Amino acid sequence: MYKTARLCSSGLSWKEFGKKLNRSQCRSRILCQVNLFNRSLSTESAQKTLSSKNNDQQHSNNEREFDSTGYAVTTKLCFALGITGSVIWLLNRKRNIVHAAQSESAGSLKKGLPTYSLEEVAKHNKKENRIWVTYKNGVYDITDYVSNHPGGSRILLAAGSSIEPYWEMYAAHKQEEIYEMLEELRIGNITEKSKDEQKDSSDPYANDPKRHVALKPSSSKPFNAEPPLSLLRHSYLTPNDLFFVRNHLPVPVIDPKKYQLTVTKVGSTKQVNLSLEDLKRKFNKKSVVSIVQCAGNRRSEMVTIKPVKGLNWGAAAISNASWAGACLDDVLKRTGIDIETVDAKHIIFDGADADPTGHNYGASIPIEMARLLKKDIILAYEMNGKDIPPDHGYPVRVIIPGVVGARQVKWLNKITLSDKESTCHWQQKDYKGFHSSIDWHNVDFTSVPPIYELPVQSVICEPEAGSVLEDDEEVTIKGYAWSGGGRGIVRVDLSADGGKTWHSAELSPTEQPLYKTYAWTFWEGTIPLPKDHKGEVEIVCKAADTAYNVQPDNVEGIWNLRGVLSNAWHRVPVKVPKS
């Protein structure tokens, strides 16, 4: 009964349900017959033993009979156990063979089906003209399956293209039932392979790494991209290949065996060079779960008010990871520098990425900030338990929790203690905030300090803008919230009428101290829809941090020429079905 119920809840088609149920019942019948056989042996043994005890006149004969019976029972029992084991082994072997065969045959070329091109498949990316996906050499029409997909609309990310990169992220897809179900949707073959871009040896971006197809680029050279919001909310620690990418220059190729980190102080003749092995072996490994967010996250909302200069980021230029490496304070002490007493005003971090003129990307933080965070700043060589990927700073990047991503330099190769800030363009002439009356004709970048800590932020990840709700009475909303400087999130407010009335969301615990919360906070809430919705509503979220900083209600008041610090109420229009 339990197995039948489990099959009923598995989301299989009726055809597949019948096949699975038949297999399950067949297996149960065989095992029941074996159990009955074993019980019959046990009963026979008990009856003969009782008979031997009650017959005193033939004691010696009964003894011999008992010995003979015991031997026979043992033989039969062993025989039964052997059958049981063989049956189970054969069933498992058959299941494994079928599973392997299904996984190998799924996506294989099939005779009698039409062959499509990549261009033809790409045209089928919407419900109106049917939704097609590919898997290996197979083409599948998933239009009628989308509404039943356990992962919801995330399957549409592969519409008109290969589903393989998305399946690789979730091991649940690698099951016999899934392969069989997929083949039921088969409509054709595909033999054409996507062509990789031809690499030009003179192109400074020729050695950039391969990226996951789910990332949505805002520029290709340098490569900058963010994941879909629906995937961002799916995992507390963002998978490495879905972590948003912010590059200012070509990705440098660094030999880990030749890597060197130089630590020095302006005015001192002493400098220390550390290899990657030095960082791993000479210092205790420290880890921290921390957000990296681009200062331009949600810039696209400011563009709707007035044009700005910068990448057109959506709301996913932010990701969360567990970083591990050597503590900056430990490294400085090993080189003879005490961060508490050193005569310096700034710590400068330089990366190995450089422009054609040889100028490297760099950034700095005030020494006061470094002192406050001295046990939390790490020179990371691991990201989510693996070597940091090339796009995120391999082999070493500095992680400064609670601080804007622009200061967390990748491909770190030099640390300098100085009385002056970094002279890098992105420290001096970028990533600064101005009011809306300042534009490019009257801007003075020296008049304001660089951005370090980012303001409180919250974003709706589900439902997505323009989606049609399943219910006309309530809506479940999911998203993330975060605030710079380690300020934890104390409240997220939700509205389904554009901000007229509010409801509280439930916050997921971060397992970090409230006043040292460097990771994001996931939240969720189900709220009623207004009865006079007329088929459309605007759902809204806003957050408050430990200092009770709150998000402003509109973008107009915080517009700035670079489109940074965009943290107005997040508004998502959705459609409501008619009753």
C-alpha cells in the first residue's frame, strides 16, 4: 500500500504509473511466495518435533527421525534463502541494467523520426509555438508537461535549447523514471552541435573560461552576467557556475605553481612573497559565508527613469558563497605588520587582471575598516569547498564581508599598506554615489567617498514579473534580503496592492550573529490578493535591517548617473486568473 501511495505521488504519467505499479506488485508477489514457503518449512519442523516428543515408545527412532528432519529443514531453509537472495539479486540486477540502458538510450538517435536543426529548435521557445528542448541527440516537445514540472517554471530556462546544463545541476533528474518520461515526449532527432566561438589569438579575451548557459550576459567582453532570479533563490549557497560574474578586464590565466602574493608597506624596503602553498600550509584555514553584490545591482530599474552609464543589471547581480582561506590579519602578522598599530591609512589590494596599457584592477579600504574586520577578511582560495573558479579570482581573491564587490579584488597578487587610497580608476572615478541633480556635465568624483557598505536590499524572486498566478485569492512570495556592514535583516514586509497594506514575511535563519550577518536572508510569505484586482496586481517587498534602515519607496528619489545603490521597494507586476 505504501509503495502504491508513493508511486501515486511521484508525478508519473498513467502509462508509467501502470508499468511501475506492475513491477512493484510482481516483486511483492515473488517475495510473498518465498515467505510462505519459509513459513511452511517452519510449521513442518514444529509438527515433526512435537510428534517426536509425544511418542515415548519409539524414542530412538524418533531421535533419528528428528535428526533427519532437522537436516532436511536446514537444507530446505538454505535452499529457500538461496532462492530469496537470487530473486532479490536478479531484480536489483535487472533494475540496474534497465536503469543503465534507459540512461544510455535516452537521447540516442532514433530511426523513423525527423531531424531538426538548432535554428529550428530555437524557434520553439514559447507556449504559443510549442516549447522544445534537446537532450543529447533527442528533440522533445515539453509544452504540455511544463505545468506538471516539480521545479515549476524553471524548466522554461531551457526552452528552445539544450536541457543538459540544467539537469547537471540536479541529480534528481538521473533516474530511470525521468528518462522514460522524457522519451515519451520525444518528437525528433538532432545531430547538429553548437559551434564554439573561434578563438582569435590577438583577442585579449580568447582565454576566458567557459560559462554556464543559464547566466544572462549584460556584456560579453569583458564578460558580465547574472543568473535567473528563480535559480538564485533555489540554493542558499549559490552554485559556483551560477554565481553572478563581474569582470572589468580579461580573465588572467595564472599558473598556481608560479603564483606569488606580495605584501609590502609604502616607505619600507621589506616585502614578503607568499606562494599559494604558503597560504594553504602556513596559515590556519578560516571560512566565512558572505554575499558579493555589485554596486550596480538592479540598475535596470534606474534606466526606466533616465539613462545611466553602466551594465544593465537586473536584480541578480548578487550571490552567496562559503569562502575559505587565510585570515588577512594572520598573513600581515607573519610579515611583521600589526594592523592595530601600523602607520598607514589604507590597505590596497591589486589584482592580476590588466588592460592593454598594463594598468591593473585595484581597490582599497580604510585602515579603520580593516581593523574592525581583521578577523573576518580572508585571502580566499576556496569557494563552496572547491578551488575558486577562474571567473571569481583563481587562485586567490580577497573577501571583505559586508562590503561592495568592487573592493573584493580577484586574482589578488599584491597587498600594500599606504597613506593613500588606491589610484585605480574604479576607486577614484567610479563606484561613488551622487544625488539625482548631478550628471556627467557637472560631476566631481573627488567630492564624495567611494562606496564600501551597501544599503539594505530585498528582492522578489518568485513569482517572476508578468507571470500568471495559480490562485485568485492569495499568492506565495519568495525572495532574498541583505544589508551591508554585517547588519542583519529584522523584517521583510510584503504587499499585494502596491504598498497600501502590508504583511510580514517569515525569515529563514542565517546561523550568523544578527550584528555580523554577512550572508543573505531568504524569506517567504503567503498573503491575500485584493478582491478588486481586475486581473492584475503589483506585489511589493521592502526590508529593514538591525539599524532599522529601510528601503525607499521609489527609484526616482535615488537615481544617480552611474545607476548604483539601487534599493527601492521591489515591485513585481503579475496577472491573476479569473474566478
